[in-house]
Amino acid sequence: MKLSREQVLHIARLAKLGLTQDEVDRMGEQLSNILENFEVLQNVDTTCVTPTAQPNALKNVLKDDVVKPSLTQDEVLGNAPQRDGDFFRVKVVLE
Amino acid sequence: MLNGRQLTISEAYKLLKTKQVSSVELTQAALDRIEKIDLQVKAIVTVTGELALEQAKKADEMIASGNINPLTGIPAMIKDVICTKGIKTTCSSKMLENFIPPYNATVMEKLNGIGAVMLGKANMDEFAMGSSTENSAFFTTHNPWDLSRVPGGSSGGSAAAVAAGEAIYSLGSDTGGSIRQPASFCSVTGFKPTYGRVSRYGLIAFASSLDQIGPFTQDVNDAALVLNAISGYDTRDSTSVDIPVPDYTKCLTGNIKGMRIGVPKEYFVEGMQKVVVDAIKASIAKLEELGAIIDWNVTLPHTPYALAVYYIIAPSEASANLARYDGVKYGYSYQDTDNMWEAMEKTREFGFGPEVKRRIMLGTYALSAGYYDAYYLKAQKVRTLIRNEFDEVFEKYDALVTPTSPTVPFKIGEKTQDPIQMYLSDVCTIPVNIAGLPAISIPAGFAEGLPIGMQVIGRPFDEATVLKVAHAYQQVTDWHKKRAEL
């Protein structure tokens, strides 16, 4: 299937991913080619097959509720592009 | 590299233990080697020379007090996707170019605890997405066997560093072949443990149900030593599995008489180079000479679907994992706007490279309304079939043997314009991640000076058998002893 320009832009918006004009054009073609290769999966009969999310049978990991030291605020904020005191600074959310 | 010869871990350990050499000397020799050749190989993003010498001094003190582990004082390289406290961890991405983790990955805590020495952080495909290291946002790593060719990927820097004698061993990560394929391309030993065997805590996530950390070494014995050090249950990784870790060196008996080894036909894919087929067939004949019972007609019929399953599941998980790069908490941040959404979109536009964007788009599409059932759910169901098929085959065979990669290392630039050709490079390694199995790639020959690798696959959590087969092979061959001349 061929992805339209609108579809490419729609997916990019869902992913909050800015793309240049050039990337939009190329992405449409490349993604279409890749998706075409996925079509083979439709030949596989998966009736009554349960999906696998990850390979091992797992049980829930439960921990005792013990107070332990965590990272300090300075450590957590150490990589923040914009810091304001003990907060991450963000752009205006609500105008 | 000591006096022009590269030491294995076990050789270096003996010299350290008998005080014939100090860790500081070993570490300085490795740093000198890096200084001399890394301008050509370009395996390393960050060299941590001062820290390495400090760690080496501490290791020498540990050794002097009789407290020595096989990895104590041995200089290693770490893939730049593994978090190292206080040391830049970039994922070879502009997004994390200046990111300094506030904590260590579990594997780093384990290594630090036994006095390991870290020389630096190795180059990789951005966010571990790629098969050639050409997707690094910084530079391409060159194959030490032929500098005009790729070292494989995504752990290309880790593989090249060991192949070029810049480190005695290294750590990489493997989501679809990212340890085994570069090990094959650089003629070193590369091991991907069972999913859940090594903690992923502090491994920057690409595809969480597939990622696994593992070692690059010069032989199988060394791989067993590193696995001993990094394996084990960790409550901080909820997919880590709580089963005992054996001493992997104990299984290296050299005896594989009567062992049942299967050769799955589907792995000899169309387009595979004849030199690769010939080398692997010759290698399997060696295993037969050692007394293994070979079945050349094993069949895993769903193998041809593995690539499509992988390229739906891995990008889907990646699109969710990489949603965290929003320019707020850490990493690159576009500031030239007052609009929050625009800032986020531009941060991701300028912070990510083309392959990462392609995978985010692919994953977002496969998970989006109306397509989830047709792509993601379908892929998860076929994943079950692939896993079941392996389970059935492993009732009859102790291990499977295949080529690691369909080709010898390709030229830099040869496949960058065609994503599908690049993806095909991992066709023999991807099914193993889908099923979560342990597998190794070991050197199995050369074609006109270019390395060929053989893959050995085992049952879940049966790393021991994989190592045993690979080790037995290395007792009667010397491909793994050949070194690139640089």
C-alpha cells in the first residue's frame, strides 16, 4: 500500500516528530516499500494463536515497602535543558 | 595490547595474578593503542583515560591484597547505550550528545564491584538502530580488517575496539543481531544471552522485549568469564529472570561427542554469498569430526516471516520508548519558540537522525488506530509461532548452527540508500531475538581477508551448551586467533 502525503503528516503529528519537506517525500516512499514487505504476514494463519508480548513467562515483581535513598533533586535536574529552581522549566502549556 | 600482542582476559588475568604486569600498565598500553589507531578505526565516542588509570590503580590495590576476580584490572570498552554514572552516555545521537547519567546500569555496578577498568564509550548506530554504525550521528566506525568497510552494527564500535586491540573485551547490546553481526564482521566472539539473563536496568531502551546486553571477546573462554560477571537476577529489571547462574567456564570441556546439532535450512537464504555458505558448511563438518551428530535437514518454516515480525515489533516498541525525548527532562532541546508543541516537534526533528525517525514513523503507524490489529497484533501472533517452532526443534537438538550474516562486511555507503537491503543484513540473527534465545557468533573463516561468522543458538537459559559447542570449535580451529593488521 502507498502512504499518502497526508498520512505521513498525520503519523508524524501523532509521534510529535517534525519532518522537513524532503523527509516527508522520502518517508512516504520508504515507508510504503517497507510496509509492502510486511504484507507477507497476511499469509500466515494465526487463528487461535495467542500473541507474545515478550518471550518469558513472568510473574509480578513485588517489593517490600522500604524507604531507600533516591536521587537528589540536583541529580535529577542535572540534565534539564531549562531549570527553574527545583523545577523543570517548560514552555507555556495553556495560553 | 602488550608489547605488540593482544592478550585475552585469561592471559591478562594470569599476568596480573602473578604480578608480572600491573593493571596500570595494561590500561596505559590500551590507551596508547587507542591514541595510535583510533583516528583510523574510530571505534570510540568518549575515551575516559584518567578514570581508567584511577580504576586501574584501585584494581592493583585489590590484587595486592589478594582480592582478584578474572575481570579485575582488565581494561574494557562499553557501548555508549549503557548508562555510566557521571560519564556522558550519548547513544551516538545528537539527542543525548551531552547527557550525563545520574546512575550506573546494573552491569556497570557489577563490573565496578569487581575492579573492572573502563577505557571509554564505544560508537554505535544511533539508539542502536542499524547494522553498520553508519547511523551514528558523530562518525562511522571502520572495520579493522578493511578500513573501507563497515564493522557491522549496531555495536560496531564495541566489536571494532576488540578486533583492533583497543580493549581486551567490550560490552554491546543486541536487539536483532547488534552483537552477533558486528562480531561476525570484525572476526571476534560476540554473545547475546537469553532474554532476562542479564539485567537491562540502565540500558537505554530501544525495543524492550528484544534488547539484551552481552560481551565481545577474543575467544569463547573469555565470553564465559564476562557472562559470569554480568549475569543474574535484578529486581530493577522487571523482565529479569530469577534462575541460578552457573559458572559458565565449567561447561567448556571441549567434548561435544554425541551432541545433537541441527542445521536449519531456512537460514541459508537466497542471496547469501557462496563464500559464507562454504565456510559455514566446512565449520559444521568440523563439529561433526568432533563427534557431534549433525542433522542438515532441520526446518523452521516460519523463519521467512521473522524479518517482518521484527520490523513491526521493534519500531513499535521504539516509538513508545523514544517518546520520552521531549526536550524537557534531558537531552537536546529546541528553544527558539514559545509554543510547547512546536518545541517538542522541533526538538525531535533536529535531535534524531533519519533512521531513528523512520523507525518512529513505522512504529507509530503500526500502533495507530485501524492498523494495530493488522500489523502489531499480527506480528505478536507470528512471534508466538516462531517461538513455538524453536521449542519443538529444541526437543530434538541441543543446539542449532547457522551463518551469522548472509555476507562478509560490505563497503561503507553501499547500503545506506536502501533501508530494506540494510535490514536483510540481520536476517539470520533476528529470529533469535524474537524467541528470546541465547546465541553466539564466532569467527569461522575468511574470504579474501574478510571475516565470516558462525552462529550457535541454544535453548532458553542454556547458555552453557552454546558456549560448549563454540568453545569445542575453537579448540580445533584458529580463526579466532587471527588479528587484523593495523
